Amino acid sequence: MPKPLTIAVDVRDLQVAKTGTRTYLEELCKEFKNMESATIRFHFIDTSIPVYAGNNKLLKYIEHARYQLWKQLILPLKAFFKGCNIVFCTDNCVPLIHLGYKTIPVFHDAFCFESPEAYGKLWLWLYMKTAVPAAKRSPFVITPSAWSKKQIHHFTGIAHEKLEVIYEGPKELATAGNSQIDKLILSKFGIAPQKYLLHAGSMFKRKNIPALIEAFAKVKASYPDLKLVLAGPTPANIFDSDYKLILDAIEINSLNNDVLLTGYLTDSDLGALYQNALLYVFPSTNEGFGIPVLEAFKSNLPVLVADNTCLPEIGGDAVLQFNPFDIEDMAAKIKKVLNDTELREDMKNKGRERLELFSWRNTALQLVEVFKKAI
């Protein structure tokens, strides 16, 4: 009987990741565990030492060193002794050395090349010296969209034929499906069903949230009972955070009682917010994939997105697009959807149809095919 295809999955990132990269790894681990058989085996490899995620400068430098030790020595040895054929890493960086295995990294986006000022100099230097050369040694590199593939090729020079586009899926949110429980969750935030616009995500600069607040102020003049819910944490990296500009935009437009900043949410709270929103607005100026688009489709919401990067690719004909740099256009498109019940229903129907193209099961199956091709 032939030996099973054996995959090492680096899960160390689950200790620190909080947004889309965490969703990616969590959901794939669930699918991989369900796929284990006599012909394919997965080893979920983690460090036994907790990862430091605080702000102490010295300890952060030490953590950078520990991360490289993990990637370039400990992970390779663990994968070698487990007889792995593939080492799969979802946090961009795979080992430079190959101890009888092939490496497959996931490059979610090209943000560090497009906006290097938003990243620490040491992290960026190490990334360029380790992650990029290691990716070039890998037989394939996974990207989540054609847009990301184009950008990664442009900035790294990795050959087009090595960059494999594999779409992601929606996060499995713990939605109660119980109107009473949902009502309790919404009352905690002081909002009512179908009376708010929703945006979910960390408050990075590229999310363009101050512009959304400006557009909302124009929309609210016609919809006085409407609120805007901004669900997501403040980034730890102050260089890439728009939190102060967001607070300023709320204050300038006198929206203190109409814009809700939830902070980091549990899956059940976030699920209830999705399920009861009126529509979802995604004004980002740069995305690698855009999982919230799929989450909104899954929650039966009409979705409006910026007309740039990967968002039109992922949303297809199910979304209404706007210019994220034009406040008037954004406000006009939001009003268009709010004013037209038939349009909202059509967008919901198209969103459900579009969602059928995306699932973590499909992602996992396509990854396994790449693993097989790699060896």
C-alpha cells in the first residue's frame, strides 16, 4: 500500500492572528481534519511556547528572533521527523531549507510592498530576506484572487505559472437564529433590526472608514433613524490605524449617537449584526480577497463595494460598485439601494447565487490538488 500524502500545517499563527488570516487558517484546519484518510494525512504543528503579542519593544525584537527560529529550524525539523511531503504555511513565510519536503506558502496580498510605511522596518527586512526567497524556492505559491496574483507577481517577480489562485470562503459565524437572542445582542449595542448599515473589519487606513462616515452623514439627512455600525478592533500598529481620523469624522459630522464602534466581537455578536443589518458597505481602497463580502452574502444582505482591487472580482454582478474616493458617489449608491426595495431583493438573490462559487471545502480540495502536483 502506498504511503499517504503527509502535510504539515503550520498553526502557530492561530496564537496571534485575529482577522482574515485567522479565519483562513481556522476554516482550513476544520476542512483538513474532515479530509484525513488512508491516502492523505495532516499534522497540525504548533510551538509549545506562547507567542508574545504585546507592545514591549525589546520583547517584540525577541519575538522576531523566535519567529525566525521557528520557521527556519524548529518547524522544518518537526516536519522532517513526521515524514511530511509538504509544509504548508498560511502566514506568507515557509522555511528556506527543504528536508525532504516541498513548501507551499499563502501570500494573501501585496500590502507590504504597496504600503511599506505601515510595517515595522525589522519585520519588513526579515520578510524580504526570508519569506520572498523561500516562496521563490517553493513549487507553488497560493494567492486568493487574480488581483493579488497580479500584484504579487509585479512586486516579487514570482512567475505567473507558480502563482495559484484559490478562492476563500465565508467565515462560519455562530449565528443564534433566534430572534429573542438576536434582540438581546442588538439591544446591548443600542440598535434595532433593519435600522443600520454595517461594516466589519479592523480600522486600517486602507479600509477607508472616514470616507464611509462622511458618506453616511449625507445619507442620514434623508434617513434620520439610520445608524452606522463599525464592527472591528483597532489595529495594534498605530502607523496603519485610522482610529483617530474615524473619531474626528464622527465628531465633525455630529454623529456621536449614530455611529457605533463595537471593538473586537465574538462570533455570535458579529453573526447577529450581520443577520439584522439593512445592507453592507465595503469602501476599502485595497483588499487581497474580501471575506466580509461573502459573509454579507451568507447573511442575505445587499452589498456595496469599492470599484477597485479584488472587490469587483469577488462580488461579481451581485454587488453595486462605487468610487471610494468620491463621497458623493458613495452616498448616492447607498441611497439608491435604500430607496429601491426591488433592487435590494435582486441583490440578495444574486448574492446567494454568487456565494455558491465560494466555500472552504472547495478551497481545501483545490489546495490538496496543488499539494499533489507539487510532489
